Amino acid sequence: MKRTWTSILMGVAILLAVSSCASVPKGPLGPGEMRLLSLEVPDNGNLKMSVAYPLTIRFKADGRPEIRRACFMVDGEGPRCVQVKDVEYGSDASLGVLYYASAGHHLVECYVQYVRDGKVQRTNTVSSYIAGM
């Protein structure tokens, strides 16, 4: 049993590492554009259920876009959108959200809604694997 559990956790860790290398559109940002770079999950993605975990979303942006909310799709279902808690602009730009894990192993995809040229736009999608325990 312990060996099986170890194999599952190693598989999740490998998938988490691969997902952090997800392709991001290349090239320069357009005026007012925002592009997500990664979704960082604490505890190697092994989260306890019913506990709020802070997730960090790294991004690049032209200027300081007005960020509306972050939306999550779990195993293709959703989206479930939440308010953004903290936003830091600059060369190491990031935003923080609180996330509650559900039971089982899930692919969690995330995008952000932001204002560009007076209209709400959607960023690219980044993803990570999360195991709710």
C-alpha cells in the first residue's frame, strides 16, 4: 500500500513539473495585453480538502491591467471564478487567489479576466495537477 501511494505521489510530482513547462505564447505583448506564465500550487499539489490554499499565478503584462477575477476549470468542468487577493506588477508580476481542493487527482486549468481597451478580456490558460486528500 505504501509503495502504491509513493508511486501515485511521484506521478503527481512529475505531472506537476511537466505542467509548469506548459507552452506560453511567444513574442512581444500587444498594448495592454496580459499573458499568464504559470500556476504555482503549494505542497507539490497535495492539498487537504476544505482548506483554503493560496495559489500564485505568474504573469507578464503591458502596463498595469485591471484584473477582474481568476477562473478555474477542474477536469474540464467549470469555470468557477474567484476574486483576486493580491496583485504585484513589475518584472516578477504575480497575483494570488485562494483555492479549495476537492477529493481526488485533478487537472486544474486557470485563466484570468482583465480589462483591455475598456473591454473584459480573457488571458491564455495555465494548468497544474492537484491531489485533494
